[in-house]
Amino acid sequence: VQLVESGGGLVQAGGSLRLSCAASGSIFSDDVRGWYRQGPGKQRELVATITSRGSTNYADSVKGRFTISRDNAKNMVYLQMNSLKPEDTAVYYCRTFIAILSYDYWGQGTQVTVSS
């Protein structure tokens, strides 16, 4: 399984970005897809997840600003990020996993930098 993120970049505070993650290879359709991030000097943390049926979960810090979505037909997952803050600066990683199986893959990450 390969995951490739895109859409990162430099944006001013208050701006928006949309991250995309393309999955390829031997993909399980009934997986969970997620976005995680790791800021400078911080541990990697959950941003949002979405199940194959569309159930979502968000970190408190991004609720109301970020929206995760997926297109199962295209094997894509997206993260719409609005009202960005400098503290959102991080490398954002895409993940696909199934908790009860040894199925857990990460992308290489995409940098998001929010200037004040």
C-alpha cells in the first residue's frame, strides 16, 4: 500500500488549504483513513479520522475548522483546513489502518506552514 499526500504549503493565518492523499496498492475497502500531524519539537498527534462509511472523529483543536472527507471510488482522502493558525504548522501525514489487522500504512508527509 502506498499513500501520497499533496496540497501542503505556506499560508497566512486565517487562510485555507486542502490536503489530498492518494492510496494505491492492495487496499482494504473497509479501512479507516486519517490525518495526523507533527509540529516542531512535538509528538505526532491525531488530527482527524474517517471510516469507510463516513463516520468522522476530530481533535478538539481543529473541530469547526477542519473537515475530513473521502472518495472511496477514487481511493482518496482529503483534509479541508480553514481558519488556519500558526500552531497548525506541522508535517501532515496520511494514514490507512484497520485496528484488528496488521494493516497500518503511512504516507511520507506534507509540510504545512502558517505564518502570523
